[in-house]
Amino acid sequence: MSETFGQRLSAALDLHGALCVGIDPHAALLSAWGLDATAEGAREFGLRTVEAAHGRVGVVKPQVAFYERYGSRGFAALEDVMAAARDAGLLVIADAKRGDIGTTMEGYAHAWLAPGSPLEADAVTLSPYLGADSLREALAMAVHHGKGAFVLTATSNPEARALQSAIVDDGLAVGDHEHVAARVAHDVNQANIGAPGALGPVGVVVGATVDRSAFGLGDVALAGMPILAPGFGAQGAAPADLRRLFGYVASAVVANESRSILAVGPDRLAARIDERAALYRECPCMAETRRPPEVDRAAASRRAVEARRERAALKRDVSTRVISPQELLRRGLADPLSAAGAMRVTEFLTAIPAIGESKRDRILASLGISPVKRLGGLGSRQRDALRSYLDTRWPEPGPREGRSRLIVLAGPTAVGKGTVAAHIKENYPEIHLSVSATTRGARPGEVEGEHYYFVDDAEFDRLVEAGELLEWAVVHNKNRYGTPRAPIERVLAEGGTALLEIDLQGARQVRAADPSATLVFLLPPSWDELVQRLVGRGTEDAEERARRLRTARVELAAQNEFDYRVVNDEVNHAAAQVVELASAQH
Ligand SMILES: Nc1ncnc2c1ncn2[C@@H]1O[C@H](COP(=O)(O)OP(=O)(O)OP(=O)(O)O)[C@@H](O)[C@H]1O
Ligand SMILES: Nc1nc2c(ncn2[C@@H]2O[C@H](COP(=O)(O)O)[C@@H](O)[C@H]2O)c(=O)[nH]1
């Protein structure tokens, strides 16, 4: 089959309009039609509906449950009805609402979508509530066989609303937050990547009677996907409402009507379908929206995923305090098209530790900023209001006056303190790099007296008791490290510069012992880069890495205790900045 389901559906909608006739032989209708409530009655009902629909609409949707209730005979009747519809050139959407995992889901997909299967349809409705990912294989099978699928997102039954409109809270939201329905639409839309034509083969079910904005299903979220919309006719939505309800994506809607058509009985059925179909074709909106422009779904989807990742990484940077909220705001204002610029104010505020959703809303209301605003789109009054709010709550400290040439370099694990210090030692010999004593064992390549003085516990105890250490600490809850006092005092007495590469606890002790010390905090360019450096160094196992990253968060939260912050993006650049700071001191 060379054409995709999306292409065949587009052609059918172009030719016949949006109406899809539902085939729902429930007991009351069977009786009204003078048919028995049996498999045979349901078969007759279906076949007559197919006959009336033939040439009048492009799509029919048998409701599987009304056949399944009669067991194997019911399924046999359904097979006949679907085969007759497909022979008549109608596209058949089997409304089966299947959803399972693994090979079970594969079984369902095979039943409804495999060519030659007794229940072969053109498309099937699927439920994503075992996780949209559980449908991945079924959707791939649909695409492979030129079939389609409609995945439930925002259904018209009121009891589904709380679940389908709930917010996904996994830090990967495209906007400031994302509803379950919108995430499902996004995830299943991945199966459409690369499909030719204006409509992909995988679509969604969106009730015509629901407010789709409450589910995050705006036009952008639905672009390029066929939309199966129950709720027209007896349920309340009218054909003339199509454009109002579905906006730019109205031309992708398959508008299902069942009761409003079937209730007229078999004799008036064809005329009724004609009447209702004409209302959709005459809808003034359709001429304008018939064909949305071709979109490169693959590229658009890749860009959306990349942008989402970038924003998630920036939010991590703020929440781990690798960058200040003010810094993120500066980046967003400097480049409105960047990931920072595209971040919504709501996303931005909730990335700041201690701001939850209700506090966020109060802040925005008090600053007069609409929640839909993005950082790059803030007006000048709003920028000033947000800046001054942030500066009041989280002031960015400047250096204290009168610093000395005792320089303390600290920062989270794997930020590159050792690397920067080694670079300074090699390239700026005028600066004395302190050699610490430690109880940890030497790593391969480490030299006694050059990298550390490797001592046992007894010797470390002696150094402490004798007051020979300027500071010392247990680092990462494991080994003891300390700075020998004598060499530092000698260097400073000679008017030189001493550099200590030590941990946060040590930095605090030095500051307590000598308040004039210059404290420099080394920052990574991003949290993700920090993790990357730790993993890339390969000197710690997973447990030790996790321990160090926990400590890193605590250390990052203490950066405001330092006089200066230097970002270690390039080693020589960061080293030069530290040296410049050292030279500027008395
Ligand atoms: N600017 C940089 N760019 C890229 N990689 C870097 C940079 N600086 C350091 N690294 C690398 O990051 C890893 C961690 O560096 P380093 O061991 O110096 O960190 P540290 O802060 O001393 O860590 P710890 O406190 O855990 O001892 C090393 O593999 C190092 O080569
Ligand atoms: N308080 C001190 N901390 C120190 C000292 N020397 C090193 N360190 C810190 O220890 C960790 C781990 O070092 P590693 O060589 O085992 O990876 C690192 O954060 C150093 O800054 C010291 O004398 N006092």
C-alpha cells in the first residue's frame, strides 16, 4: 500500500467533508430499527448503515463493544460489517480503545491493523493510560502497514478530566508545565515523523465538547495529527462550531455523529447522512482551513525536543544554584530566541528553590506579569520589577573590601579545582600552591610531597594536636585533609601569594581564622557539565559519585559566602581569572 493512512484520510475529508458515521448498534436502537438484540441484529444494523454511508461520507466508526457483547458471533458480525465498509471504499476506524503492554499490545495491534487479519480496519482507537510509550510498537506497526491510530487524549466523559488534564511533573515539560493529554499527543506524534502529507497516520481523540485548552491541546500541539472528535450531533456540538472549537486544525477533524443519525431509523438513514454531511461541507471555515501548510514534522519535533532539553538543563542549573536566577534572566533578556529567552516566567520562578506553584502565582500577580509571558518577551517595567524582586530576595553578593593574598579556591567536586590549581602552579610559579596532608591513599601517578603528603591516621592526629594545620576537615564523609600552616605563614610573611585548594568546610575555617582571606568559588558552566566531568574523570565508582554530587549541591548553596565566583569553562581562562584576583589583593 503506497499511500499512508493520513493521506487516505486527507483525501476522504477533502471529498466528503468531516462527517464520520458512528455504527453503534446498542440495544435500544436495534429495537427501534425492528432488529433483534443479537449478533445477527447488530450485523444487519451495521450493513444497512454502511450501505447508507457509501458515497455520502468518507469514514465510518463501528463501536466494537456493541459487537463484542455477543461473543464470537458478535465478532463475526463485526468482521462482515468492516469488510463491507472497506469494500465500499469507506475508511473504517475500529473504536476498540485498546491499550496494553508488550506482546499483549502487539496482539491487539495485529488483530486490528495487520493486513489480512479477520478484523482488519484502517485505523483503531487506542488508550495510552499504561504509558504512551507502551503504544510505540503498535503505532510503528500501524505506520508500517499504511494504517492509522487515534490515541485518547481529551475524551468527552467528565470523569476523565482530572486525569487527562493533570500536570506532568518530571521536569521535561515543553512549556512551564504540561498536561497529561498534551504529553500523550506529543509522544505519539513521534510516530508521525517522516510521514508524507499534511496529516500523519497517528492521530488523537479530542472530544468536541471539552475545552481543549484545559488539556494543553492548542493548535500547535495538534498540528499535523488527525483528530477524531466525538461529541457532535446529539452530544451537543454543531457542525457550524467546527472552526470555533478546533481553530487552525479544524481541517484535520473527523467529526463523529452516531445517535443524531442512527436515531432516524433505517428508512431515512441515507437522507439524514446527506443532510448532516452537507452541514460540515458547507461550514464556512473549511474552505480556508482545508489544507494546512506542509510542516516538516521531523525537524519541528527534533527542535521541540532539543529546546525542551535546553530549558530543562537551565532549570537544573538554577535549582542546583550553578547559576543565579538573575543570571538566567540576564541571558533570557539578552537573547529572546535562546532557550533562556523562550522560558516562561512560570517555569523560571518554579526552578528557584523554595518557590512552589502557589507562591509563583502570588509573585506574578504582585509584579503584574502575565503567566504566559516568556523571559525574552518581558516589557521594561516587568523586567525591572522581576529584577528588583530577585535582588531583594536573593542578593548577588559583591567582594568584601581589604582582601589579603591568602587565596582560597573551593567549589563542588569535579568542577576542576585541582586542574585549575595545577595549571596555576605550572604557569604562574610566583604563586605558592599549598600541598595538603591527607589520610587517603595515593592514586596512581600521585607523588608524595607534590600532590599531597600522604599520612596515616596517627600522624594526622598528631598534626592536629600540634596545631600544625591551618584548617582540616573530613571531606565527602570519608578521609581527612588539612593545610599545613607553616609554609603558608612563611609565604605571606614574605609578601607572596598562597593558594589553597580546599573544600567548603576548610574555606570556612580559614575565613574564621583569617577574615581577610580572599575566598574564590569555582563554578561549572552547568550542572550537567559538572556531572559529565565527574563521570568522565573515572576515579570514583557510582556510589562515591552519588555521595560527591550530594555534597556538591550543599557546596553550591554556600557560594554566596565567597568573595568571588569564577566559572571554569576553559582551564586557562579560569586560572587567569583566579591569578588576576590574587594580584589585585594587598
Ligand atoms: N575547564 C574544563 N573543561 C573540561 N574539563 C575539565 C575542565 N576543568 C577540569 N576538567 C576535567 O574535569 C575533571 C575533574 O577535574 P578535577 O579533578 O580537577 O576536579 P576537582 O574540583 O579537583 O574535583 P574533586 O574536588 O572531586 O577532587 C577532570 O577530568 C578534569 O580533567
Ligand atoms: N578542607 C580541606 N580540603 C581539602 C584539602 N586538600 C584537598 N581538599 C579537598 O578534598 C577534596 C577531595 O580531594 P581528592 O584529591 O581526594 O579528590 C577536594 O574537594 C579538595 O578540595 C585540605 O587541605 N583541606
